Amino acid sequence: MTQTSRERTVFARNPLDMIMHQHAMQMQLCDMLERIADGLPDEVDRRLCAQAASSLTYDLPLHHHNEETGLFPLLRERALPEDQIENILGRLATEHVTDTDFASEIAESLEILGRGDRVGNPDMVGYMLRGFFERYRRHVHWENTLVMPVARMRLTPEDLEALTQQMERNRGDTL
């Protein structure tokens, strides 16, 4: 099997379905972060911390990059004025920057916990975790209810192919 056909197998589904799957995984990440916060300071699952740190470090930035370089530009081209998507995309893009930065800070604490060490201020870490997962749940909800329906309505088969290719390039760049 050639690399192109192997990659196509990975992304055989509609790329919008892949993004929705990533959103579902992000909601599971938020649930993990909530469990970690609830367990601080003494009942911390080290494996859960390591898994969440990895997701925050690698999966979340890749997802944001897929939306920023693939989905959002296509939506800006295809959306109609009545879709009122431009302000929404601008707000979500701003949130991507702050969420990615915040996620890297949280990941540092989770890596410490994942090694079995204690963090200096567990109350602060719990506060950070709660702030992140509460905000991020809202962010994903916005994308699912405001952005994805417009994408499904407006993007053409050619747009979906371009999005698939962009997502494949982004994934290749991170490997």
C-alpha cells in the first residue's frame, strides 16, 4: 500500500466527522481533568495525569492547527453573510491561542503528578484544571453548535478533500 493510500485509509471518513470525533475526545479529556482536580492532592491517578498531559501537549495543538489552517479558512471562503460566522471564527481562533498556552502550563503540572511527585500548590493546580476544562467544554460546544453545522452546509466535496489533505499534512508535520 502506498503512503498516500494508507493515509487516505486513516482519513477515509469525512474530515468533518474526524473533527467531531476530536471534539468528543476533547470532552473526554475535560472529564479526565475534572477527575484529576477532584482527586487532588492525595488521590491522583498517575496514568491519567500522564495521558492528559500528552493529550494537552500533542493532540490539542494539532486539532487547533487543523481548524486554523484547514477548516476556518474554508469556512471564510464559503460562508454566506447570513451565516454570521466571521465573528465566531475570530473568537474561537483567539481562544485557540490562549487555550493552547494554558494547556502547556497545565501539562507541566500533570507531568509532575504523572511521575508520582507532588506539585507545590495543589489548590492552584486544581483551580487551573477547573478553569481550563470549564472553559474548554464551552469552546467545544460553540464549535459543535455554531461552526460545524455551517461547515456541513457550505463546504463542497472539493473543500472536504482540501481539508483532508491539510489535516494529513498537519499530522505528518507533527510525527
